[in-house]
Amino acid sequence: MRTVTATTANRSFSRLAHEVSSNGETIIVVLQGKPLVQIAPVGQENQKNAAWEELMTHLRSVKPTGGPKWTKEEIYGEALCL
């Protein structure tokens, strides 16, 4: 994954779009050094969603191991459990 400035993305969007579609690379566009948007191939988000759903299906099918049972205070600290 590489980054380009917003100015560069504006000036050469067609070239960047062609690069992304041909090699599958995702490009992050930054503005003043902070990520603004990403240019990614179509379908990449669908792959992420499918992987997420597969993981969640698996996790729902796994039985708990019977590990320790923690209280809210142990997990979050007493200050957060008023």
C-alpha cells in the first residue's frame, strides 16, 4: 500500500485508477500528512466483508473454553464502574 498527496491524486487520478485496477494495489491519499481516502480495486471491500462474516460464523460455532469469569471491575477498573 502506498500513499500519495491529494495534489498528486488530483493531477493524475486517471493514471492512479489504472494502476489500482491493473495491479490490485490500494493507494492512500493524504492531505496535510493525514489519511483522507483510499483508492482500492472494486470487490476488495466485498472480500473483506466475506472474510469478516466467515470469522464471525466460526466464532459463533466455537464453544467457550470455561476460562476465568471476570467482573466489570477487573476488566475496566473500578473508576469506570460507578
